[in-house]
Amino acid sequence: MTKTARRARIAAIIELLCERFPQTFNRGGPQPLKVGIYDDALAALNGAAAPRDLKSALRAYTSNTRYLRALSAGACRVGLDGKPAGTVTPEAEAVAKKRLAESVNETAAQVKVAPAGQAAPEVPAVRPAAENEKPAAPKRLSLADLREAGRRRRETAA
């Protein structure tokens, strides 16, 4: 399965969760989810989503920066019915802050910033055709080439 197809399946499952449980799942301002909500969602969906895909969708949902920002110590966690189901611990908040910092660092490393006073170098939208071509296949060796290589190897070994 391609990455694009997998991402589409995960997005479809998140949409399904948002439709079936709007009081719990939403894109606008996510709320901290109950610990163990995977088991509840798996039972409630009753086969509408494969377990592996549901797990991936919940991982994607809870890795979102908005969700991680919502995890502050003492905040109320919610179950599938939208009712309170525990609170966020200080340890969970610390983990969320660490993950946010890591994602910011990864993003900063991917984007190179030009030094002050200099314009950022322009990046061409499309690579030249020469760069898009496949590299030439290596030359196939003939029997004479192999014999010559063997002769050179024997000379260097002696």
C-alpha cells in the first residue's frame, strides 16, 4: 500500500470518528482523550474500521500539534460519550511538551533560514530535464573484459 493510500485511509477513519462521536472527536479544538479510548472505539465501531487502521488513526489524531497543546495538567479527559473520564497528569503534559518541541525542531531543521540581510535563495519549481533522467545503466562486461580483470587481479596479488 502506498503512503498516499494509507494516509487517505487514516483520514477517512478520523472523519468517521468525528461523525460518530462529535462530542469527543473534532478537528477544530481537540480535547484530551480518555486513556484506553482505543478499546472503546474499536468496540463501538463494531468492525467499521480495521484495528490496525484505527490504531494508526488515533496515533495521527493524538500526534497533532493542536491535540498536544490541549494536554495540560489537570485538564479533563473525555470518553466516547463526551463525558469526563479522568484528568491529564503532569507526566502526560511533560511528554506532550517534549513531543511539541521535537516537532518544532524537526520543522526548523527542514527549513533553512537565510542569514539576516540576505534574500533566501530561489528554488526552482521544476528540476531541469537532465536531472530527471535515469542514470545510464552500467556497461555489460564481455568475456574479454572479465578475462582482463582476472589478469589484473592476479598481477596485483603476485
